[in-house]
Amino acid sequence: MAMKKTDLEKNKALKLNNAMKLATADRFGKAAAAEPKLDRREQRKLDQAQGLVAFACKLDSELVAQLKERAVAHPHGMTGLLNEVIKRGLAG
């Protein structure tokens, strides 16, 4: 029994969609595979082992903008910058 023309076209479209999904997943998957990410549980265990504790507070938006600007250049990012600033402030 021969397939209808519409069935053939549907199959072609399905094959094309699957090929596009695989190509996209492969392209984006390579970058993710190059840099292994820790899941939240593993990251929390590492932070606890280092004695790190999450600490949330509300700051003025202008101050946050200044911190973000300086954190870009800081080798340890925002966390490292805040550690330095707070230690200096408490010591002085």
C-alpha cells in the first residue's frame, strides 16, 4: 500500500524538525560539557566546608551599581570584593 502525498510530507517535516533539534542541542551542549557545573547541593557542601554563609540585605541602588562595576575587575568577583570591603570597614 502506497503512502499518501500528505503522509510523505509530514514524515519529511518530522525528520527535518528532529535533525534541527539535534543540531541545536549538539551545538549548545559542547559549551556546557567543556565546563562542568556543580549542582546546588554540591555547591552548598563546598561553601559550607569553606565556612561560607549566605547573607542577604538591602542596599541602595547606586551603591549596588558601584559594587557591580568594581566586582567586574575583582579576581574573586562580587563575593571577594564584598569580603575585602567589609573586612576593611570592620577593622577601621
